Amino acid sequence: MKSIISIVLNNFKNDSRVLKESITLQRAGYLIEVVALHEEPLQVFEIIKNIPVHRIRLKSRGWSKNRIIQFFKYIEFSVRFVREYKESEIFHCNDLGTLPIAVMIKKFFNPQAKIVYDAHEYETEINGLHGIRKFLIKQLEKRLISSVDKVITVSDSIAHEYVRLYGIEKPTLVLNTPSYFDVPRFDHFRKKFLIP
């Protein structure tokens, strides 16, 4: 049975897309674990809807939120993640921020690893992203996407844009939709208005 490590750079408290994808992959026969950032009062290890979750506790968590310090927090998370998960078979990267970690593992520690890049939104067109920062993020995505085995996006238009920008195979489409459930049929109006 293949194992998948799904990586997020949040605390995995309210990430319904990642949870639904994880449940679907588990039902398809994969061993799945979500790795996230720890935040009090959440548990470091937890099972959510039968999905194992490991939240990595950072020593730097309480440090400042300025960009330079955030970079050091990212490095700490990356080092801890690589140390613990470098032998995994498949890495499911749930945003651009997690992609360098998986690519580093594939290049330096585990060349057989597979990487799935799940662009939950059009990463380089996020609101508030402009100038040199936008340029650098676009260059990072362009450089890393060639190491990815599969790309997933949330809309057909984004999928086509990724093909145009990076010359990749068209990404697989996974929509952000509610979980399926049966809706009971009611004929109240048919009965009330005598509609056959």
C-alpha cells in the first residue's frame, strides 16, 4: 500500500479541502498522513475523521512575525520535516510554500519519491502579491514545477494558465465542493398543487 504525506503550512484546523482529499485517498487504499504546523491548544498528534495528523511543534513558534523571522521558522519546519519524512513515497504539497521541501527531498534524499503539487488557487495571482515578490514567487514556481509528477488545480482556467505558463501537461481538476450527501426527495409542492 502506497503512503502519502500531505503537507500544509497551517495548523490543519479548518482545511476542509485537504481533509476531503485525504479521506478520498484513504478510501482509495492509500496510507495518508497530514503534516501541519503545531499551534496551542491543538494536539501534536491527532486523528481527524480517521486521518492521522502530525503537527510539528516549532521552537521558533513564538518568535516575531516579521518576514526574516518567518523565514527561519520555515527553515526549522523544513529541517524537522525532512528528518522525519524523507523516506516517504508520495508528497502531496498543498501550496507553493510546501513545494521546495518536497523537491529538496526528491533531489537530495529520495529520488524515487513522487510529488503532487495541489495549487489550491492561482498562487502567483494571490491578492496583495505584486512587484519583486510576485516576480520571485513566479520564478520559484516555474523552477520547481518541473520536478513535480502531477499538478492539481481548482479550476479549468487555472489549469490552462499553468499549461500556457510552464508548458506542463494539463493539471488534474479537483473542484472545491461540499461533500456529497443524499438529499431526500420531497413532493410537497407536487401534492399541494396537484402536479403529476
